[in-house]
Amino acid sequence: MVTKNLIHTGHLIDSGLLTVILNLIIEEGADYEITRFDVGKTPDNESTMRILLKAGNDDLLESTAAKLTTYGVSALGESDAEWIKVIRDKAAPDGFYSTTNHKTEVFTDGRWRLVANQRMDAAVVKQHDGPACVKLRDLRSGDPVLVGASSVRVHPPEVGGSGSADSFAFMNNNISSERNATLSAEKIAAQMRELRTKGEKIVVVAGPVVVHTGGADALAALVRDGWIGGFLGGNAIAVHDLEYRLFGTSLGVDLATGRTTHEGHKNHMMAINAVYSHGSMNAMMKAGDLKEGLMYEVIRTGTPYCLAGSIRDDGPLPETEMDMIEAQKAYADIVEGSGMILMLSTMLHSIGTGNMTPSWVKTVCVDINPAVVTKLSDRGSAQAVGVVSDVGLFIRALARVLSAD
Amino acid sequence: MVTKNLIHTGHLIDSGLLTVILNLIIEEGADYEITRFDVGKTPDNESTMRILLKAGNDDLLESTAAKLTTYGVSALGESDAEWIKVIRDKAAPDGFYSTTNHKTEVFTDGRWRLVANQRMDAAVVKQHDGPACVKLRDLRSGDPVLVGASSVRVHPPEVGGSGSADSFAFMNNNISSERNATLSAEKIAAQMRELRTKGEKIVVVAGPVVVHTGGADALAALVRDGWIGGFLGGNAIAVHDLEYRLFGTSLGVDLATGRTTHEGHKNHMMAINAVYSHGSMNAMMKAGDLKEGLMYEVIRTGTPYCLAGSIRDDGPLPETEMDMIEAQKAYADIVEGSGMILMLSTMLHSIGTGNMTPSWVKTVCVDINPAVVTKLSDRGSAQAVGVVSDVGLFIRALARVLSAD
Amino acid sequence: MVTKNLIHTGHLIDSGLLTVILNLIIEEGADYEITRFDVGKTPDNESTMRILLKAGNDDLLESTAAKLTTYGVSALGESDAEWIKVIRDKAAPDGFYSTTNHKTEVFTDGRWRLVANQRMDAAVVKQHDGPACVKLRDLRSGDPVLVGASSVRVHPPEVGGSGSADSFAFMNNNISSERNATLSAEKIAAQMRELRTKGEKIVVVAGPVVVHTGGADALAALVRDGWIGGFLGGNAIAVHDLEYRLFGTSLGVDLATGRTTHEGHKNHMMAINAVYSHGSMNAMMKAGDLKEGLMYEVIRTGTPYCLAGSIRDDGPLPETEMDMIEAQKAYADIVEGSGMILMLSTMLHSIGTGNMTPSWVKTVCVDINPAVVTKLSDRGSAQAVGVVSDVGLFIRALARVLSAD
Amino acid sequence: MVTKNLIHTGHLIDSGLLTVILNLIIEEGADYEITRFDVGKTPDNESTMRILLKAGNDDLLESTAAKLTTYGVSALGESDAEWIKVIRDKAAPDGFYSTTNHKTEVFTDGRWRLVANQRMDAAVVKQHDGPACVKLRDLRSGDPVLVGASSVRVHPPEVGGSGSADSFAFMNNNISSERNATLSAEKIAAQMRELRTKGEKIVVVAGPVVVHTGGADALAALVRDGWIGGFLGGNAIAVHDLEYRLFGTSLGVDLATGRTTHEGHKNHMMAINAVYSHGSMNAMMKAGDLKEGLMYEVIRTGTPYCLAGSIRDDGPLPETEMDMIEAQKAYADIVEGSGMILMLSTMLHSIGTGNMTPSWVKTVCVDINPAVVTKLSDRGSAQAVGVVSDVGLFIRALARVLSAD
């Protein structure tokens, strides 16, 4: 039997973390004794708990302790981080610390230092200006990589904390198609106003369903009115927006009458060809042949954007980035510093965005399929909200609220 | 090899019926020869086709001919209908003709007579005033029941016929969540106006999701403004409407703030108990304790309604009919003579209603689950429209369009 | 400011209840001070917590305390229950205690007494042999009904408790179509064996999809082999099972070839008529005209069953109960004393069954629609398991495992 | 009023094409007269129809005629194709003919010539060895591109033709979760045997859900036993297969016990790092550190494969192609010459594959979400089959049938 002293300070109780922590220990096959528990007697007080973690062998002890770091449990007493150098490009040393999307500190050189560029599933490299998240593929021979979790302190956002003044997660626990979407639009609008006042960036990730369901004009209006600080999507939403501007159809369906036009699905190829004839959307705008719409507003306003390609793309448009390494970099640049991500009916691009977004950024996911909303909203934080609704009607409702300002 | 001469007259080609008819014959294991085909040369002309149906034996010949009647194919030359008397209550004679929901005629007493009370899955009984659909369970010993299909002529509504001036089935072929629901609301509103002008009744079948998603006030407004000539549902939509009026919640979710109130799901029991304390919703209204809302408007305006009970009901409310035989009768009375059925997010009651609705009545089905919409819209007619959308947002959009009148 | 002393003893921490309790207080607008907290230092120890509940007025204090009872919090020091007599049939007195589905005790006549017939959304009536759950509609003038929650002690099942030897809730937290259903079948089979050894009853609630997806023979085998102690469903599953036995089709689809037979959907009417000709399924079996299948095995083995009617039923079969009051009684009788409920692809009947099932009975819900599984499995207990899968393949896999015994 | 003579020869009636053709004309705003109609009197006879197409102006006349080519209608009397040279790379001339996925011929140099490399949404370029499909982005200045549809003859596969001996589309018309998946597996297995006998290639497109739901071993067995001639997927299925082989988990869920292991979702990063340590999966296999599984069998057997990257990828694995232009080429090479595509629970890669697959290749799409199956199966041909089922159970059932051979 080997043991280790651990400590946690924070809103242990009302956040539900206490339960998660103790159950994790048992499920891993380890055991515990609570050696001290200073309960926060009132809602405002933090609690402090010391645990004696017990395990049958060192491996289990360390692996369990490592897993507990995710929930804000750290070793009692600081020990300096261990850094092992990369021998082969891209390959992290055994036992490297794989990051969460939560705020993380490493005890190194005698003090706690914040990890930069926080994102999921990265290694931590000791750089000149301190520890930072680095994706495995970006590791280079010689990089000092953090090993083990004994010198790591993680600060998960508090889940549904009662003391929280932030009412963002108003329906977090109940993702359901049986909810009032008008109300959700109003609440999200209120948050958007607050973020705008604070100067925080709102990034949209949108799929082509936004166009098909008649939400493109409303989203274009949000871009035009300065609500959107970054636009992420794929080739399809741009193609379908162009098809709508040039032919009035979306996948061959006339958006003004709802009629399916025969062979109208070829309109999207005509739209692509129109861009090819100019060389780019940008050139097309300059030539005066694209005068309105979502992509028009994104480009005209200089809103940073990235259209990430995929295996299913037609064309692609000249502005679509078909190298996924480059696309992930561009996405990450746009996500950086954002205060909210609006994910509108695109699972692929939303998951991609979520991977590179810290857990303290608010995310809103709107989709008509409850399973998609559940998957995207499951970030273990009070900062994710899911709305099961018709995205076209929803974005119109959102724009109606915001334009009334 | 036995044969039989059949005939079809109508919009055979542009309705797609021709294909269905010929394929059916082959799939049944029979064969055909087209003995005459007068093609409608222009869209306005009907076509007439004579087929020599061939089969290996009499049974196959007759069963195939019987199946063809559904698609408007009848025997060439009329033969008087055969009627066999019921021996045992509820039990139809062998080979009884089981009805479709299409307009049907029987050749009897030397002439074609229209079948009354058209509905699916019934027997045809020769009554004093002519042939009529009778449910199996309502057959009584001595009733003369139609046997075989040789003297039957069915008139299916034309599917997507190009010659049709009626553009109701604007999106019939593509039930998808990737459609513009605002546009659908406008088109349905136009149809509702037209029906109102013609004095035809619009019946609503609604589930509790209408309340949860914030659509109850909009639906109540439609009732108040005289758009709705009949209201069908179950116990739940009434209970949830009452819960909303009395406590502001729906299944414990505060509809004004979206917050889940702890134990708020008990509010629906309190709402039921409030009605029990008065004896009925009607008495509650008279006592002044129910002053607004969906059920209030339904009862106040004298709109015919039926709340059909189910195995899952709490309560039930005194006005809920728990005997399903009686509930089916009440539903059928309300459906009779309607020009449109609006089916709002309740598969159970919508299927029940659909069974008793002739195929020439327009039906609109709105649900967030595409599988439900597909199931309910699949009536083989141009008179059914499916909308995959958020029912709360949709009914608000519909009411917004109609109240602008 | 008014206050009240409350107490909770149990596995507060690893069950997550602590968090729920404290958050509920804050959300209700009340406040708390933890006056004593004896933490269970090791996983086997229970914790005891005393809370001083504070509120701005008596109403809030009492309503908050009442809501806390659901989570096992009771008043410190027993006070005798208050019983108020019913004045009007069906109408409970104001402030009546509305039950949960958890094990409940009432302090009355100087001692804690277990409430009989535990079910959700009932009132508690003091009967000769002690307190019992009574549905509102069954309340009669003069019945003494429990008012308030001060004398109530509720024992919710422990959720995901680490100390639990019971591994039933193996996938409780992650209802997803991305799971291994073969594994789920094996685990559920293991539970079924254990229940059979202990002599506990397994009840099946099944919908017609079981027949359509080819699971009827496997389910019939489970009935024949004595696994099933009660069978609940509607009219449709029986009709479709009969259609399959008599014609080899299910809704007109030939189950041996997968072919849609034209007009084959009329076969279900022929099946109903065949039963009407005999007067009942039972008579049909005696006459030797029904010799195999699901309903055959259910009736032959004398397995208690109830087919609850609905607004959408054709027929109905003579054995179908069309009075919902009677059907709910029959369901409740069959559910009583069961150790497991298998809910197979029928939301309607499963919700009906769930309402009358105590929270300590294991429930398994299998459906291809994740939203249905989530809704049915959300019982706040470790005793509910959801499986998103193809019910036909699943029931075959289950029968394969169990028949290997 | 301008007119044009058109002709169609084939199974016009039982294929349903006649209806589609006539309705298209009306919907486009044009008109028709059927000038001659030689009806195929028996199922084996083809029909020939001549239509006088009428329109108000030349543009409408030509655009309508162009749309009709998709359905096999061509101009009466051949006219030599018009080819216009590309002026700017990637940009097709105005009015270029955009291809379908059906077999296509062009009348050029005085005779009908088959178009090579048939795929959707391409231009047709006159190359040295005849006309061929070329994607817009591959057009180069000077390429002669087909303009207009007057010299084009398209041969759509016959839909549900009664005369067809091929029963592949056994459930084409009814995509539903209410079907017998065991039966579908048997039918698909029969088709696979037939294709293998004929030496035709079967290509699999698979998503990570195959691994999560426990189908990876069954699919690996199909690869090992030589059923699969090409393997298409993304980064995720390979990562999850490796995670399963190295750690026994899939997204952190232990596939042997169904337990969620805490932080087990990090196992997929460990799996990626293990590959990085070797440099590639191939090197890992050579080093003896990867000895079984799906990717192991794919690589060991030399089955051509492509893992197409995406914006959401972790890693990616060294073998994953992150340049989408290259990935589309690799996919197209593998699809070429295949007789069947099995699409297993991945909408993204399946749509990508479908775009480059001619309509005469059989496709099978298996997914638990009916909307995905509908979308992927909607190819307007009898060669697409959709199965709504649990992919893990389904692939096991398929392997069980095939391994019994």
C-alpha cells in the first residue's frame, strides 16, 4: 500500500466536484481517507479538503493522482515540474501530460505559472516565456515536455455553482426539443450585448443549413451590424450563400417560393464557376458581381474568416483552405481571445472549433438534432448551452431581438 | 392462364399512377398486356388505358385486381356488388372489401353509388340510404357487407399532378429539416385563409410540446380569432396549458425565464388538483379561476374538442375521455367535414386522426423529428404536407402571418 | 428571517446529493448554514449533515424544506404528520404532499411508517393499515390526506454510488448510439439471471416495432422459457404479431423476404377480423387457429398481460382494454412486485409504466431514437439503463445469450 | 412560341420516368404535346415517346430541354456537340454541361461516344481518346468543354423497374427504423457473394462509430477474409481502432466491460503518440507493436486505403492525408471500378464518396439516424439501399453470414 497527500480548495460542494473526485478514486481501484474537511458553511465560502490517496502500487497511485488533476485536485506541497526532451519530432515522451481545456498552472522554477494557449489534447512545452500548450504534431526534437501531473493545478469552471452570478447555463441540464427557443434567443442576445459592451469577440461557426432554412439574411445582418468578430465554416456554406445570391435557390430549392426547381441543384456548380471566372469571391465583389449576402458582408467588413475544406467539397472556392493543417491554424487564430462561440448546425466544424477553445469561453450550439446538441454541449462546464431548434427560425429570432437595440 | 379486362381513366401519366399500376401487377406475380392506351396528349387531357390482366389462377387474378382498385383501376363493364350478411357481431365475411381513405364508389342496384363516411380500414355495409364505411367492431349480425373488389371504383387524389392548380403540396417530396419554415408558415397561412373564405373547417391536433416550446399563446390566439373549428388532443396538453396559466411553468420549467424550478414538475399535479377542486375546467372558468389560455379559449368559444385519454395520463382531467371507443367517436365527429387538419407535435393523436380522415382533406404535420413527419405525411396524396421544425417557433410564425390580416 | 433545522444521513458525498441539496436551497431563494458535517472518511462510511435552513418568510422556508424531502433531507426531530380530510371526491386538500417514486416514510402516531403502493404523483392517505399512495382520482370524501412535508423521510436510491456493489448502471451517464449493444445485452442478461435466481419478476413493455424489426420470435422464446413474468403493450403489438403468424407480414412487409407486398397493410385488418370470427385470441387458440408466436406464448403460459388501447387503434382486439382507468389498474397490478422492467420501443406504454414503478425497480429502455431513451432513462437513479440500438437485433442478441444457459 | 422535337426510348412507364418528364416540363413553365407514343405492351417491351416541347422563348426551350437530358430524353435527330475552349484555368464557359452520375453519351464527330470517368457535377472535356468528366478545378486553359445539352444522351438506371431481375433495391422505398436488419444483412451478403464471384470490388467507407459500437473486429474479419477491395475513412476510425488495440477502449469506454474509464478519452492521444514514436502505423506494425485489428488487416493485406483528414482531427496520424485535393484524388482512385460501396455510419466521407461514384454502382448505407440514411440513399436509382440500424450489431450480423460460407 502506497499513499499520497492531495488537496483541493474551492467550491467543492455546490459544484458537484466532490462527488466526482471521490467516485473517480474508487472506480480506478484506489482508496481514500478524508483527512481534513473544512466545509464552506455558507454558499460564499470555499471548502478545503485534504485526501490521503491510497493504492496498491505506485503506478496506480500516480495514474489516479494524475486523473484527479483534471478536477482541480493537486498534490499537497509543490514539487517542481519534470520536463523531458523530445527525441523524435511529433513524439512526446512517455507519461507526457495531456491537457484539458481548463485553465492550467504548472509549478516550475519555484512558482506556479499559467499555461499559455490552453486547448485540449495538447502537450505542455516549457518555452522561453513560460509553459504553453503545443499540439503533438508541432513538437520538435529538443522541446522540453511536461511529464506527470504532480506539479499541475487545474481550475475547472464551476458547474452550476449556486454562488455564481452568471446565469448563462440557463438550460444546461436539459437539452431537449421541448423547450422555448424564443426565450433562448432572448437570453443569448442578452449575453451577446454584454460581451459586446466588454469588447469581447463573438465567433460564429455555421453550416449550409443556415442558408437552406432561410437564416442567411439574418446572419448577414448580424455580421453587418458588427456582432460577429470571426466567421468559421466550410466550403458549402459559402457556395450555398452564393447560389442564393446569384440564383435565389439553395440546393436548387427556390428560397422565395419553396419550390424545388428541376436540376436546380446544378446551380451550386454554376455559382462555383462564376467565382472561378473572377478568380475569387473577393475579385467578384470588386467587379460588382457579388453585392449582398453573408459572404459579401463577411468579406466587406473585413471580418476574419476561414472556410475549411473537406473530402465532400465541390469546387472548392478559391478562398477555401484545403490543407487541414493550415485550416486548423487559421481556425485557432480566429478562436483566440473570443468570449463566445455560436455553433450553428454544423457538427464537423463545431467539434473542430471546440477542440481548440478553452473551457471558459461561452459556447452556444443550435441544431435540430438533439444528439448533435448533446454531443457539442457536453463540455463539463456551465459555459455551454444547447438549443434544439430550427436554426433558420432561431437565427431570425436572434437577429430580431438584437436589431431592436 | 386466366384473364380479366380492366380500365383506368384519369391523369394516369403525370400522377405517376401508371408506373405504380404496372409494377404492382408484376410484383404480385401476375402479368399484363396494354390493349389500348389513349394518351392524354396535352396536360389537360385525361388518358384512358385498358389492360388485359393475366394470372396463373383465379385467386391471383382476383386478388391482384382487388389491389388495383386502390389506384383507381376498375373492372371493364360493371357487375353488381356482392353483399354477404354478417353472422357474428364484429366479424366480417371472408373476402370482405377493406377500405382506403380515398373517395370510393360501389356499383350496386344497377348504378355507381358513393360510399359514405369514407375512412381507412373499414368494411362497406349496404345501408338504407346507400353504401357506407363501418368499422369492423360496429358490424352487427345481419349487416350486408361488400365482398370482393370487382364492383368498386376508387378515386385516389392526384399526386403532384402538373395540371393541378392547387399548389398545396409545395414541399411534399422533400421532407427535411433543411427547409425554410417561415416560408412554409406563409404558404399554410394562405391555404387557411382560402379555406376560411370557403367556409371549410380547420381542425387542430396538438400535443403538449406546443406548450413546452412556447406556442400555447399563439395557438390560443388562433382559436380566439376563429381560425380553428375543432380541437383534438390528449390529457397532457390541457394539463400543461393549465399548469402554465396557474403557475407559469410547463413541466416545471418557468416559461418566462427558462429556469427549471425544483420540484416544479409537481405543478402539473397541482393544476390537476385545482380542476378537481372545481369539478371541471368548465366550472373553474365559471368560478373565474381560469381566465386565459388555450383551453380557456377552446371552451369559451365553444370550439368542439376532445381530449383522448391514454395509459400514461396523470389525473385525468374530468373533461378527458378515458374510454377509447367513445374518444374515437368524438374525434370522428369533429374531423367530419373538415378541410384541413393541422397536426402539431403529437404522433399518437395524429395517427388516430389520420385513420379517420379522407384522403382529400389537407393535412399539415409539424414536428422536430423528421421520422415522425415522414410517417404522418405519407398518405400517398398531394394533400399532405410535412414541416420539420420547432413547433413553438413555427406556430408563432403562423400566428404572426395570420394576425396581420 | 425564519429558520429550520434539517438533517441528512447517508452517502451524501459520493452520491452527488450534497451538491443537489445545497444548490436547490440557493435556487429557491433561501439560504443555509452547515451547522455540522460528519464526513464519511472512507467510502463505506455514511456522512451526516445538519443544515440550518434560512428564508425570508415562512412560506419560502416550508416550501423549500418540502422540496428537500425528495432528496432525503428531513426535519431534525420528528413531528407528527398532519392529515386533512378530503371534502370533495378526487380533490386533495391544499398543500397536500405529492409523492415521488422513491421509498418514503411518514412519521405518524409516534413512529416512522413506510408508505405502501409507492408511485409518482400520488397523495398519501392514512389507511387502516398505514399510509399509502392513492391517486388523486381515487381520493374519496373523508380520506385523511397527508399535508406538508415536515414529517416525511424519503430514501432516494443512491446514484452511481462508489460503494455500490451493484454495477447495473454501467452506462447510465452516457446514453448514446455510439455504444456496444452486444455488451449491453450481455450485462442485462446477467441481471436477468440474477433476478430469476432471486425469484424476482421481469416485466416486458413492448411496442409493435419489436415485430417489424424481426424480434418477435426472440421475445416469444423468452416468454416460453419463463423469463417474463408480465407482458404490457398496446393493441398494435398483438395485431402485428397475429398478422405475422397468419400472413408472414408485418404492416404488409413480408418478414421472410423484406418485400413490401401491395396492399399488404390490409393484412392487419384481416388478422383482426380472424380474431373477431373466433370472438377472442383465446378462443382462436383453443380452436387451433393460432399455434405460435408472441401472443400465443403469453396466453399459453398464463403470463399476466394487459393490452392498453389508444386513440389510434384499429379493431381493437377483444382482449384489448379500451377503458384507460381499467388499463392503468391492470398495468399497476402487473408491475407490482417486479424486479425489472424491460421497455422495448414504445414510449407511450413505457411512460405509463414508469409512472407507477417505484424507483428501486431496475428499468431497461431500448429504442433506436436517442431522445426516447434519454426521456425514459431519466429517473434520477442508478436503476435505469438506456440502450440506443436496433430493437430487433438487440432482442435477438439478448435471447441468444439467455438461451445459451 | 418556339418548339423542339424530343425523343425517349426505354422503360418509360414502369420506371416512373414518364411522370417525371411530363411534370418537369409543366413546372418549368413550358408545355408539351405527345406526338407519338408506342407503349411497351408487355413488361419486356420498351416504350418510345416523341414529345413536341413548346416554350414562350428560346431560352426556356433550351433550358428545359437541357434539364430533360438527365432523364434520358434527347433531341430527335443528332446534332454535333458544341465545344468551347477554356479561357481561364478552372472556369468553364457559360452554358457548360454539368454532369450527372448516370451513364452519359455525347454525339460528336458524327457518332455517340461514351463519356469516361463518369461523376457528378463535372464538365465534359473532349480529350484525345474521347469525352471525359473533368472537375471544374482541373480545367485548364484551352480545354474544349461541352456546352449545352442538345447532343447529350443520358441513361439513368431504371428505378424499381418491374422487369428487373435484380432485386437489390429490396427496401428502397421505405427507409425506416422499423425494419428487420437481420434480413437486410442476409440480402447484402448475397449481393457481396455475387460481386465477389464476378470479380467486382467492394469498397467500405467507415466512421469511428463502427469501433465504438463493437463492430471493428467483424469489419477486420471481412478485410482479412478478402471481402473488401478498398477502405475509405478519416483519421478518427484509425485512431479509435488503434486506441482499442492498445488500451481496449474506444473514446475512453472499455469495450470489454462498457465502463467509462476516467480520463480514458486521453487514450486516443496516447494511441496517436505511440504511432508518432514509430513514425507511422506501418513502421509500428513492422516493429511488432501493432498486431491485430482493422487498420492492421487493411495495411497487412495491402488493401488500398485512404484516411481523409478534417478540421476536427487530433494528431493526425502520419498516414492521414490532410490535403483535401490529394484525398479526393485518392478516394476517386479507390472507388474506380468498384461494384459496391458499403457506407458505415459516416455521413461526411460517404457524401464525399457518393459524389465520385457512378449511379450504376450499388451503394449500401447503414446508420442509426434515419435522416442520414435518407440523405445518402437518395440517389434516384435502384442501386441504393438504406438500412436504419445499429451499425455494430449490423456489421456483426453481416460478418456472421459471410463467415458461414
